[in-house]
Amino acid sequence: MKLITAIIREVQLDKVREALIEADIKRITVSRVSGHGQQRIEEMYRGQIIIPDLIPKIRIEIGVNDAFVDITVNAILKAARTNGAGNVGDGKIFITPLEECIRIRTGERGGTAI
Amino acid sequence: MKTFGKRSLLILLLLLISSAGLFAADNTHIDSGATAWMLTSTALVLLMIPGLAMFYGGLVRSKNVLGTIMHSFVAMGIISVLWVIVGYSMCFGKNVLGGWFGWNSDYFFLKGIDTNIMDAGIPEYVFTMFQGKFAIITPALIAGAFAERVNFKAYCFFIAIWSLLVYNPLCHWVWASDGFLFHLGAKGAIDFAGGTVVHISAGVSGLVAALFLGARRGYPYQVIRPNNMVITMLGAGLLWVGWFGFNAGSSVSSGLSTAQALTATQVAAASGALSWILIESFHQGKATALGFASGILAGLVAVTPAAGVVQPYGAMILGLLASLVCYSAIQVKNRLGYDDSLDAFGIHGVGGIVGAILLTFFIRPSWMKEAATAAGGHWSLWNQLGVQGLAVTIAIVYAAVMTYIIIFILNKFIKFKSSESDEMAGLDRSYHGERGYGMLNPS
């Protein structure tokens, strides 16, 4: 089992969700986060250019069985990359080993609980 | 030197004109009671526009909240300016072009009314500002039909042109003393505060625009939920309060007819809201806050044309019927699958039609007597029903056809619908470069 954490652009959320649903990955957690990577953006505030030090992003967390890791990653890659070739700021995907997964309702553990 | 001479001549002329106006003013007495109430009403109707902004703003997704609020706010800017330049003249001037709209060069930039006192005893400035607020809210109502997917620049041009070509003519026909609907039948088509002019025209135009633009991305399979029902409820509350200016102010006096309109308004709003949550409870099992707010609006919209002629029992029944019909209209919309996002047609269009037609059955007897005298002896309920039906049909057809033409032509110059990427990013970011909320969860 793996935990896939993707940090993506806010604007790409709809596309990524659609791609995941199409790949039959329907159990996800989404949150609004902010952070800093290579991307630098300029925003206007009352006519002044400001460079926010923290940029808003979307974090998607998905727990998957090993067989689904590639499917999930490909779906996110396809949908979160902008303009075909990709741009700085499109985000990152982290894959971490997942020690255990427990469904609270039944107490089931492991791959079937995902 | 020559221009200077010309200018001083002009100033002299202006002084002469204004002093002539002053003499005229001395002859007409200002009714301070009526003026005070009309000033209050003007402010109350203006309050409805931020109310509408909040009502609509809460119902969209968080990425569109500012864009949606701006649809109402920018109307306060665009329409107010247009109203002063030509709007008031087009609505309340003398018939021109066969009565298509009005024109009076004194009203151009309101330059000739500086000292005018109307027969009702109020300064004409008050009346024009009061009427101007109606002109603002009408195009802002349309925005509910195509929320979350419209280009801001195109929207600005649209409401400006729509106001000139749809609102001003309709307003002239119904409310100007030489408008043809004002004289239809024995005592005119009844539209006390804007059932046809405001709500039917906005609702129908909204429907046409929503059909032309097509649905939002992901509609209807993707669930699109309100970002903040709390501001929606506050907005509905402000609309209810503001509606007292809208309806009771439309008597353009401060007396008996004002009180009658005020009472009808309160009764219809309450019965509409109650009916909606009752219907909803039976149909879906729960009384929702959005349902209550929708019921308030349905009742208020239906009583708008009727407030001057119905008694409280009539207003109560109108509120109930409006909620029943509007609720059904929204169910039908869900079946048909077109995307009237915030039900501008479902509530304003349908509710306006219900009110304008069914008010016939609740007209107070004294009005019918006056109509009979005016008609030369006999005027039945069915005669008036015919007049109401005709006025409503004219409003629907005119608004629908003109809106289609305006959007069709405008769309050739500026794409009316947001591009897919703008729509996904949200109106706030795409057109305003801002965000409504800080760090709320995405919706």
C-alpha cells in the first residue's frame, strides 16, 4: 500500500478530479494548502506588484494498493501538467509507504480497507 | 476673447434658465412627508443591490464569489451613469419613434430638472434617483441565470446595452404617462412596482442568456454547492427589507396607498416563505434555509406588480401560489437540464408571471369600480385578465427577442462565455485577480 500525496495548482483541481474518476480512483481527500517551491508569481494589490512568499496550492491525498500506484500517478500527471509541456509551479507528487489502513466502520485492515 | 464672450453669454443664459426654474418651483409646494419617504425608499431600493450581491454571492462556488458579487456592484456603476445621461429621458420622456421609448432633452444629463418639483410634491431628482435604482437591479438580477461562466467585460457591455434597449423601452411603455401599456384597457395594465418591467423582463432575458451560453463546466453531473449560505440568508434578509422601498415607494406618495402596498408586501413575503418550506418538507423531508429564502423572493416577486391593488388576503394567496409554481418550475428545470444557475428565471420570471396574471382575481373592489367608470360603465375581471395577459406576453416576447439579438451580436465582438480555463480558475482570479476568502476548503 502506498500513500500518494500530490501538490497541484488550484486551477487544475477539476481536471485532476475528472482524470482520477475516469481512472476509477474515487476515494480522495482534498485540502487547500499554501507553500513555496521554485515558482514565483506576481500579484497586483492596489496597483502595486507584490510577490507572495506563500502560494496557494491544492493537496490531494490518496491511499492506494500497489497495483494502482501507476494508474493514479499517470492520471495526475496527465491532468495537472499545464500547456502540454508543463510549467514551473505545476506541482509535485510524493509517494510514501503506507504501513496500515483501517476502515473505522468495520475495523477491517490492509488492502481491502482502502 | 471670442470664446470667453460666448461663455459668459452661456452663463447668463443658464442663470436665466435656472432663475426661471426657481420661479416655477415657488408655485409648487414640496410635500415634505412624501419627499422624506421617497428619499428613504430610494435608499432602501439601493440596499437591495448589495443584498442581491450577497444572495447570489453565497450560492456560487468560492472561486466565483467576488465575480458574482461584482455582477451586482458593477451595475450600480454602469447603470447609474447611463441613467443620468439618457436612461431617465428614455423612460419618462415623451413618445418618440412611435412610442418605442421616450425622449425629453430636459432629462438629458438631468440638466433641466434642477429645480423641478413634481405634482406629487417631491423634487424630480428624488423620483429620478428612485427609478434609477430599479434600472440598476433589473440587469443585476439577470446575472443569476448565467452565474459562474460569463466574461466580465462582455457582461458589462451586455447590461449597458440591455438596459438601453430592453429595460428603458419596457419601463416607458408601462410607467410613462404616455406609454401604451399604461393605457391598455380601462385603467391600464397593472404593474405597480415592476412585475413585468423588472422581474419578467430580467427572468426571461436570463433564461435566453443561459440557453445561449450553455451550461457550466461539469453541470449537472458535478455537484455545484453554495460556498456560504450565511451570506445568502443575510442577502435575502436585505432584499426583504429593501423591498419595502421597492413596493411601498412605488406609490410615489406617503399615505394610504403606501400603507396598502407595504402591508401586501410583508404578507406575501411571509406566506411565500412559509409555503416554500412546507412544500419542501412534504416533498424532500426537510425545511431548508435556501428554501425559506427562495420562498421570500417568490412571494415578494409575485406581489410586486400587485402591491397597489390587492388586499392582505390576496397577497397571502399570491405568496402561496408563487412558491408553489416557482418550486415546480425549479423541479422542471432540473428535469430539463438547462443551467439557470441561481434560478433567475425560475423565481423572477415565473414568479413575476404568476403575480402579474393572478393578481386579477384579488383586485380590491374600489379599483374595479374606478375602472368600470373609466371604461364607461362596465369592466369585468375577465377584461382585466385579458389586459394583464397581453402585457405579460408583450414583455416576455420583447425581452426574449431583444436579449437574443443583443447577445448574438455582442458575442461576435467579445466572447460572452468564459473560456474553459477562465471558468476552471474561477471568475475571481480570471477577471479580478483576487480571491474572496483566505484559506477555506475548496468547494
